[in-house]
Amino acid sequence: MKVKEYLHQAYRLDKRIQSDIEEMESLREMATSVSSPSWDEKVQTSQNADARFVRCLERIMDLERKINTEVDNLVALKEQIRRVINEVPDTDERMVLRYRYVHNLTWEQIGDELNADRTTVYRWHNAALNHVTLPKDPIKI
């Protein structure tokens, strides 16, 4: 695994968690919405007899468990990434990595935080990637 790929995992996992939360909110809306009664003729079938909101609630509980696991993984990954970043000797390089991979800031936002132009931020970032040493057992998402 390359350094940049390793550091970028936290961003991807954070986005996946956000997507799961949005899906869970959508399911909650469906579970609490009132559905109209069906006036069709009822025929005995082997389909699931549970109400729609019950299936939504089951899916919500599954998603909550998944999100909790992903959040635990994200916390552990970010902690490991912080330790890796703290080993970079140059302060500017370390701050670029922290802002980019821990706080998920854009290049422009990093430049504003560090009072540097984009080319300087890119230069610090590239130098920092060369100074990063991956842990022996990196967390892989």
C-alpha cells in the first residue's frame, strides 16, 4: 500500500459513513410515513407478512450496527494516521498532512490555514509524503 493511498482511507471511510447515515435517515422517514391501505383483493401468498415499517426498522438497526463498526474503525484509523503524521519532522509538512488527511480540508482551505499559496502547499505535501513511514501493520479499510 502506498503512503497516499493509506492516508486517504480515512476520507473514503468518512464518506461511506455519511452515505450510510443518509440512507438510515431515509429509512426512518419511510418507517414513520403513513402508507395508504391497499384495496386490492388479498391473496394468500408466502410473502413476508411484516408491515413495511417493521422491515424498515430492521434495516435501520442493521445500518446502525454497521455505522457503529465503521465509526470505531474510523477512530482507530485516524489515531494511527495521527501517529504516522506526528513522525514527520517538518512542522509545515506535518500540518499539511493533518489538515488534508485528518480534517479533510481542500487545498485552498489548507493554504488559507497556513497562509501559503497552492504551489507551496503542494510542495510541502509532496515532501511530506516522502517523509512518511507506514506502520508495520497498517489498518486497511
